[in-house]
Amino acid sequence: MNRLLLSVFFAFAPISVMAGPQEDAQAVFEKFLADFTAADADAVASNFAPEAMFWGTLSRDLITTPAGVKQYFVTAFERLPGAKASPVGRVSVVQVSDDTLALAGVWQIDRVEKGKAVSIQSRNGSTIVKRDGRWMIVSFSNSPHRAP
């Protein structure tokens, strides 16, 4: 009887209870992309830890403050109005520790420029840490992804 009850419990347990590093990393990546698509610089910046190190595609210098991360995206949204971000495949994940994941993935920005559809792909390598039950980006490096 106890085995039956346990089986029923686990069958109906929320998926997040059973999520592992791959799912956690994918969720962080997809939240970042959703916030980017919403063109919400505050929401995007909230994905980053206060001490995060940030290299954006257009960054000349390393950004190391929350205000700097937010300003980067304010400027990006001005330059890319109406941009829609989406993942290209799943992220690759290395579990460094119980509360630290390294991830790498490719994402795409679709937009219209001078009446023509334009797609830009970028590679991303990030490190995320779990603090107080929440995953946050502590290292972010983005670069153009060009076809060979």
C-alpha cells in the first residue's frame, strides 16, 4: 500500500520538483529570452546577480554593475525595436556544484529592418548560481554566431 501511495505521489508531483540541471539551465535561458523579447530592461537585468560580469555582443568593455547591465539592454532595445528572441536548440550544461551551472547555447534575434526580415544568431556562455532558491547569472559572454 505504501508503494502505491508513493507511486501516485510521484506520478502527480510538480515537474519542477523533478527538474535537474539541464531543465534549470534551460529555464534560466528561456526566461532571459522572454524578458529580452518583452524589451523590458529591468526584467532582463533582474536575471543577473549584483556582482555579475557581462560581455554583450556590442560591449566594448566588461560590464560589472547592475546599472551597467540594465543600460546595455536599454540601448540594445533602442537599436533593435521589435526584436524577438528565441533559443536555437537546447543549452549544454555542466554542473559545477549543487548550486552552480555552466551553460552554453545559441539564441536568435528576429526583427524587421527596412522592410526585410533579419535574423541574427549569437553564442552565449554563462555561469548561473542558485541563491535563496533562485537561479541568477553571474557570468555572461555573448558573441556573434556565424555560419562556417
